[in-house]
Amino acid sequence: MTMKRIGLVLKGLAVLVTLFLIDQWVFSKLFGLNYWRWYLTNGALISLVSPIAFKAWGDLADKHIGLLSPNPYIYLAACVQVVGLPVYSLGTQLVKQKKPANMTTPIDDLETRRKRLSIFDLLVTFLWIPIMLAAILLWFVIVAPLQYIVHLVCGAPARFMVNSDRVPIARLAGSQLHAGEVSRKETQPAGWEDASISRRPFSLTNMLAAILLWALRSFVA
């Protein structure tokens, strides 16, 4: 490991520790709770809900192996990317949409209804945007620090299998299941699906994290 890499690891750890200490102070002062106990109590639910929430951002986040990286710097960079994606999406889609070309409604009526709907949707959307941005920021500040430790342990199977040279594939012919395997460098045959349980590493890791946190919760309850 080079000195540069060691420096990046230390920077990542410093940020995670800082976030942890801030969370610990805020939870203690404002809610009278221990941060890590709160996470341990609610971590199983967080792990189950996270992949569902990430679905709204597409498959990119679910397949982002950086979220499982043992390198804290890479992990934090991945978290920033995940936070930045919906922010970018919000900014991109807050534009006036074009009128559908196949509408048969008279132009005047269509424009009138569009304006009414657009004004209503615009007002309600701008009420929701701060809530959505706050939820994204809270995920980064509250969930990300301890999630790194959980993913360090629970992400091992996904990291190991993602680095495998072989990919299991399968296809259905009626009720008959056919299975096989190909090299990761090969093109997947037409009609066959990737059957590896690591094809969605983030979801796999969060499933294991939910099991682990549920088991640990019983010892501190």
C-alpha cells in the first residue's frame, strides 16, 4: 500500500469518525439517546428499506460496489455519488415538459389544463423538494458512518463473488430450468439471465446486514 493510498484511507476514516461523533453528540443532546444503540435498534429496518429507496434512483446505486468498499475513502466517495444522483435528477427534471404530440384534445383546452396542472404540481413539488433533500442529507450524515462498519462485514460475500471469474446463468423453457456458467469476459448467450446472487451487491449486503443487526439487537435490548 502506497503512502498516497494510506493517506486517503486515513482521510476517509477521519470523516467517518467525525460524522460519528457529531451524530453521537446530536442524539445525546437533542434526543437523550445513544447514537450507536439507536442504529443497532433500527439498523435492520434501515437495511431492508435502503434497497427499496434506492430503486427510485435506478439500478446504478444498487449495483454500486463502491458502497461496499473496505476503503473508507472509496466508500465515502460512493455515498457522495449516491446522494448527488437524486439531486442531479431533481435539477434535471424541474423543467417545462413538452406537450405530447399524439394528444387529440383541442390546443386551447390542453394548454389551459396544462397550465393549471403545472402550477399546482410546481407548488407541491417545491414543497416536497426540501423534504427529499433533507432525507438524502440525513441518510448521508446519520446512516453512512455506521453503515460502513456493517458493510465492511456484511459486504464480504458480495465483494468476493463480484470478483469471481465465472458467472452462473439460467433460462426457463416452460417449467424446465436450465443452468450453466460463462466467463465474466464472455458475452451472455441470448435468452439466458444472470443468475448470480451477487448481481445486486447492495441489496445482498443489506439483506445480510438486516439479519446481523436483528441478531445483535437482541443482545443490547
